[in-house]
Amino acid sequence: MSFKVNNAAEPVLEISKLSIGYEKKPILKDLNLKAFKGEILFVMGSNGSGKSTLLKTLSNLIPPLSGSVSLNGKELKDFSSLGFAKEISILLTERPNLNSMKVKEVLALGRFPYTSFWGSLGSKDENIINEVIELLKIQNLINKNYDTLSDGQKQKVLLGRTLTQDTPLIILDEPTSFLDIPRKIEFLENLKFLAKEKNKMIILSSHDWDFALKASHSLLFIGKDGKYKKGFPEDFYFNKDLKEFLINEGFNISNELSHDSTFKAGGLKIKLNFEDRVEKELTFKALDKRATFLKKIDNSFIISKKKDQPFLIQGTNISSTKINEVSEIIEYLSNS
Amino acid sequence: MIKDLPKNKFLLFLTMILSLITLSIFVLIKGPIPFNLDDPLTIDVLKEIRIPKVLTAILAGASLATSGLLMQTFFQNPLAGPFVLGIQSGSSLGVAFWVLGLKWLPWSIIERYPILERLGLTFSSMIGCLSILFLLMFLSFRISGKLILLILGLVFSYISSGLINIMSLLSKANELKSFFLWSQGSFHRVSFDDLSIFISISMMGLALSLLLSKPLNILLLGDRYAQSSGLSIKKIKTALIFLTAILSGLVTSFCGPVAFLGVLVPHLARKIFQTGDHKILLPAVMILGAIIALLSEALSSLTDPIALPLNAILGIMGFPVLIVFLLRNKKQQEEYL
């Protein structure tokens, strides 16, 4: 990805020249990608585009056809299975039949890589489980039988199990497919909390562009032809080729346009001077979401944009700069 | 392990152990020979018949129930069990091979050493189990749907009974009779001399299964989750297959194809203990399996002088219980399909 969290940060996950697929039939070729701590990365694309295959490859469940994936500089295939389980946790689309397991017991399964031979929980394990119960607000479920829960509740409990594994990288395969709108909003808040407060890197696949725009820092779009595009979700809107497609896919932000033109992001004071309301809203969201990545020093900038023209950034004592993408604005503001 | 146990579960275990002891005493006392400890005949009967019978029932019940639980977790199929999946039919086939088929073995030598005969029977039974298990595992990668696995089990049962029929046609009357008696299922046939083999192998199998409770729990989530939690799937699945083959192969070779116990008891244990945790389920299933086995033994001794065959009692007792369990929860029913 083209932005850095701060100048010292190294990418935690580094994908280079990765080809994935099954039995020598590649679905996606030559993928290069970097991801950082605290980043939420969405993988989008239609059914059969290889989203799930990519996530399974990153989870070490299927080997890559070629290329490499490394985590903190160490290749995935070099991890021991227990060591790997402490780095990456997953949520899959499959629904296990858990034969009368209690919800609390399911959550405890996430502690598998950390517990002793008998799997007894220590006080640290209990604390982490309780934290997850509180975060997901499932206090009322913990003594229930997992098999008697509704689909949405099961999804929540399985997510809980993923979170009790307490890994720096979390991979979620279509986590919102069983959730109704209020639950989706709740899920979104949890994602933001995990990324921002717990500094987790979260990679998830989804069909929901609206959701991606609200939650993601970066987005990987895989087309049917195996071609991919990566970038800020907002930039997908500013790209004219993709704009119409995205609107058809439900990429809609016409509601909730309610903020001042001047706001603070990180240490920066920013004024937006836009012709188009939607573009302004998107730019605001992009900056607001990544406020933690921006410079902490006091400075003010004016960002202006006319429809179908590039962004113009003007800072105090800095001459105005032409910029094409939101991702470049962030890069500019975090380095300048 | 024990300190983690909640009080109510501890009481349940205590109750089960007490009923197991009561049932054992009942079976030891009850029988065609009146019980009188001063009578040397009673002592002989106890030593030669009733104590071996009780120990066999306890260990056979525990072993079958455990292998049922292992299979249900392995195949993620709540209807799995050594009988239902045709694993015991593989064992029957192994035994039939040994009793009816292997005419070229130097029988005159083998018959001089009863232990050789015993071990040969046990191992051919275990090998029969293993072959069915490997077949099932191999096929389970290629099928989806939980019912298909059960249908495969049925098919295996038919194939082995077909093969056994062919072997029977080519066999002598005395061989046939001993095979027929074996196939009825009974806890009576383990003699005092054979008991040491039976006890040592079954205890070893049961102890080893107890060691697997943590990996078994994570296996409930399915292979992918288990793998991403750091479990070595291949190792644990191989261990499970061998353990199941040892447990149900051993019991089947000594007691015949005892039906239903394996699939039934894990369900009972889950209902009674309200848990899916193998740390609790494994010991629960062992004790409960022993109780059910002893109970059917006790029932069969009540119908004296015609002792009812074990499989008849287990069938009459087990089938309705299983049906009630399956029908009660409609939601789970859908998941079985």
C-alpha cells in the first residue's frame, strides 16, 4: 500500500509475487501487497474471484502456487503450527456442528495455542475471554448451548473464538454475511476498536461496498479476469472507470452528510473546499479514519477540489500541490 | 483436572460411580447358582464366571462408548459409532477370516497355545476395523453430507456380511457354530485366563484416549479451524483411527458385534452433563458405557432361565432412546442432514 503508518513502521504482512489457486490453476497472479499494524484491509470481488482462496492462502490452509507471504519478515511456511496460531487467527464461512458445546467452552477453544496439555485455563486466559465477552456483549449467551443459537449469534460466538486467540493479525472470511443492519453497525464498531485501540491488523472479505467504505483503510479489489486493483476505498470512487460500477454495487454515501468543512485530524487542522458534496464526504471520511496515522504536529491545510479535477493541497508556508488520489493526500500529510 | 470440575458435575460423576458399583454387585450376586460365600462352588463361579463377566462388561461398555465418541468427533457426525459406521462389521469380517477363512495356518500348533489363538482373533478383528476406518476416512474427504457417511457404513456392513456368508458356505459345522455364537454378542466369553489381555489392552486404549481431550475439543471446530489453532491434524487423526480400531476391535473380537452402545452413550453423556468438553465427556462416556453394558447384562440375567441375547436387549433399549434424542431437537435434526 502506498501509505505508511509512520516513517519508522515496517509492514507486518508482506505479499510479493503471489499466485494462488488450486492444483496449478491460478486464480490470481503476481499479487504484491503490504499491510500494517492497525490497518483494516478489505478484500472485495464477486463470487469465485478468489477472495476466499486468498484468505486461505494467507491463513496457511492452502499453499501458494508461487511467490511469498511473510509476517514480520518471516515466511509463513517457516512458522511452526503452534507459532503460527499465535500470529494469525481466522473466522471461516463454514459452520461447525459443536455437539452441545457451551458458548463459554467455544470461546475457550481460542486459547488452544496457549494452554497446557490438559487445556485448563489460567487467569490470563480467563481475562482475555472475559474481555471478548464484554466487547461482543454476549454475556447473556455464555451458558447457552452453541447449537441452539441463531445464525447471527453463532457468527458472533465464532468471531469471539477468533478474538480469544488474541493474534496480531486477524483474518475474517465474509464476517457480515449473517448479520442484520444493527448487528453490522455493531460489528463495524468492534472492528474499528480492534484496529485502533488494540493495534490489530484485520483482513476481511466482503461483498458490502458501503461497509467497506465505512470501515476499511485499504481495499483490494479482485476482478473476474484475475486482475486486481488496490488502494483506498475512497479512491475507487474518485476513479471514473470504477465509479459507475461501484454505484451499481451499492457504494452509496448519500445519507449522513453532516460535518463542518473545518475539522481536526491527528494534529492537523484541515479545511475542505469542495464542489461536490459526496466527494467532500469521502475525503473527510478518509482523513478521519486515518487520523492516527497523520502527523501529530500543529499545522493547517486547505484541501480543495473541483469536480473531475485533481485535489489541491495548500499548507501554511507551503505552496499548493496537485494530488490525484486520497492515498497520496494521506502520504503527503504524514510526511510533509 | 479434577479441581476444574464444577460441584454439580462432580456429584453426577459420584452418582454414576455408585450406580456402577451397585450394578456390579447385583450382577455378581444374581445368577442360576445361589450366592453363598461359604460355599466353595460360589467362589468358583465368582472367579471363573461372574467376576470376568462383570469386568468384561465394564471395560467393553467403556471402550465401545469411547470409540463412539472418538468417531463422532472425528467425522463431525453425531450419528457416528463403531456399529453404525460398519466398523464393527469390518471386525466381524476379520474374525470370520480368522475362524473360517485361514485354513492354511498351522492350526495344530496354534491350538496348543490358546493365547496365540486369542491374540490372532483380536488382531484380525483390529485389522478389520482399521481397514474400514481407513476406507471411511479416505471416502469422507470426497463426500459431503453426514447421511452419506452412514449409508457407506451400511454398505460396508452388507459387503462384509456377504463375504462372511460366502466363507460360511465353505466351512465346517463346528467352525460355523463357534462363529455364530460369537456373532450374537455376549460378555460371557472372556475366560479368567483371557482377562489379562482384555484388561491390559482396553485400559491402555482408554488411558490414551483420555490424553487426547484437548485436541479432540479443537477438532470439533473442523479441520481448518483446528489446523489454524496449531493442531497437527494428520497426527491426531491417525492416533484417533488407531485408538478406535484398538478399542472396538478388541471388544468385538472378545464379545461379538455389540450394537448401539457406541452411538448411544455419547448422546446420553452430553445430555446429562450438558457439555461438549471432552475433558468431562471422555470419563463420563466411559463410566456411562460401563453402566449401560452392566445394565443390559443385569436385564439379561433377570429373564432367567432363557438369558436374552445382549444385542436384543441393547437394540430394544437403545433404539427408542436414540430416536427420542434425534426427534427432540428439530434444529439439530436439520444439521444431521
